[in-house]
Amino acid sequence: MKVMKKAKDIYSKILKTSSKSYEAYYEMALMEKDREELWQAEDIAGKLMVVWRYTGLNLALLDNLGELKGMTPDFCNESLSLLRLKRQALQKNDLAQQSDLYVFCDGPKQNATIEQIAKVQEVQSFAEHISGFKNVYLTKQSQNKGLANSVINGVSNIIKKHGRVIVVEDDIITHPFFLRFMNDVLSFYEKDKRIYTIGGMTDEIDFPKNYNKDVLVSQRVESWGWATWADRWFSAEWDITKYPILRKRRRKDISKFCRGGDDLWPMLQAQAKGEIDSWAVRWQYNMSQQNKWCLRPVYSFVTNVGLDGSGVHCGSSDTGTAKTTPLYRLDSYNIKLEHNIKENGRIRESYRRYYSIKPQEPVIIRAKVFVYNILLKVKKHLSF
């Protein structure tokens, strides 16, 4: 409970500040002297602070620390809490009222229990009352289609109508300038066919000291909050049985595919074996085959509050990649875009190292399990 108390202390200090800067979190956190436990407390406090900054909700989640012991998570309460946070964050986007919102709710699985079916219906009922946008279109499924099919079919239908699409996962909190950034980039780079997709965040990679641009290009797609155009989307081959890389298994082809991270090849193999249900790894394969890029912001516009790592297509979390670069400032928007953008070699190598698969010491694994259990308990209390 010591870490939980430290997280509460850091979070309380943040709430007492009048600064509008996200960096205030780091300034407060660095005042803590116990570096051994600081990284755990920072992560918890940081997630709470992000929710407060973006939704205006003052969370007193850690007031009753004793009640956390022995609690078991409830799927429905967690899902509804995340959806509420996501809705409120999107509503705070300055282009929300000018945007059409499409909501897709998958149905229960074939072997679902009566209780599970009721929980799915409760989430679908919540989605029926979402407002604050130009138009809201809800698609509810009576049966479970699965993640990959839901994303591919849903995006295909929207992009046929609008020619472009912005997608946000259900456990993502968006920055108030997220929609503006995405729309600006979609318009600015529409004719630059080297840009295959747009990501709303950048992983916590090492940047060159002299890198002074607002955006970058990488060879790894982003699936938390992302966007693309119709011509790129419909150029993708989704039938994995047609991928030559899985038949020939040539080293040079695998190396090319893994320019975005060494974890990609195992994920593609797992998809081929039916062990995972991922649209994103296939999206990644198509971008790699076409030698194109994902454009990302240097400072992120989304953060993930799905704290338990249970997302269906969150394979990257297996390599400990939950952290992003600091979030973009809240006071003003001034992103500079430039034509003829080029890939930075040091950033490319940094991304590959970031997603490299390395053996982990038992103490690190135990620490991750410890933090996982803490965050799972915190997530239980994200109910409003």
C-alpha cells in the first residue's frame, strides 16, 4: 500500500497546482525522494492526472485505500467507466460539434452467459445516449464479430462514404486538440502517398538532441488513435494466406518487415496460426510492403487508460510499450507541418530498439506483475 499512498500524494500535489502545463506532473513527481518506488507511483498518478486534465473530473479514487484489498474487477463497470471517460474527452475536442461520430458495439460471443449478454446490452444502451457531436451513428451487433472483422468492416463502410477516417479505441483518452491535429494532417498530407497512416501518439523512444520538428515518420503503425485515407485503406490485402513472407520466410523479407520492431514477425505468425485476432499487424504488413510511413506527433495526443493490458490487439504491451512521449500542451495549438518530410535514421533505429524482444530478469517480471495488480485495482474505481 506504500506505493498507492505515494501515488495519492503525487496526485494530490498535482490537483493543488494551478499550472495548465502537463509538465507540472513531472515537476511534482520529481520532488519525491524514494526513487525505488517512484516509477510505480508516477504511472498511477499520471493516469489519474490525465483523466482529470482531459475530462474535468476530479477523481477521489484513492481516498479509501483499505477498500481496495480483495476487490475483484467487474467487466461491465470498467467498460462503462472507460466509455464515459472517452466520451467526455472527445466532447472536449474543439472540433467535436463539427464531427460525425460512428460508434460500433460488438455483440456477445456465441457461448456467452446470461450475465455476459446483459453486460454487453448495458454497454450498448449507454452508447445509444452519446451526444455532443454533429451526428452520432450507432451500429450494434447481435452476435460477436471479433475485433479484426469489426474494425475492418466498420472502417471500410465509413471510408467509402467520407474518403477518410479517424479511429479511436474504446480505452483511449484523447487530447482536446486530437481531432484538430488529425484533420490538419489528413488535409496536409493527402497527396503525399508516402504517408500511409497517421498516429495520434509516439512511443517513449529516444530522440536525437537536435530534432526540432513537431512531427515524425516511422515504420510502425499506430492503432490507439489513428487515421488514414480511402486509397491507402483499400490498397491493403487483409487475407493473410496471400502473404508471401509466410510461405518463403526469407530473412531479408522478415528483416524488412521488422523495421518497425522485432516483435512484429512473431505477431504476424501468431495471426497466421489463429492465436490472435489482429487487424493492426496486417495493416503494418501492408504498409511495410509498400515502403510507406506512419506520421506521428512528437508530443502525443492520446493516452491509454486500459490499465490491465487486456486489450485484444494490444500485443505491443507484451514488450512493455505502454508509455508515450509527453502529451501536447493544453494552452494553445501550434503544430507546424512540412512537405517533403524525411525519415530520421536515428528515430528509426530507436523505434526498432524500443520494440526489440529481450530476455527479462525475474525481478523485472515480478515488478511488472505487482504494478499490474495495483493498476487493476485502481481501474476498478474508475466508475462515475
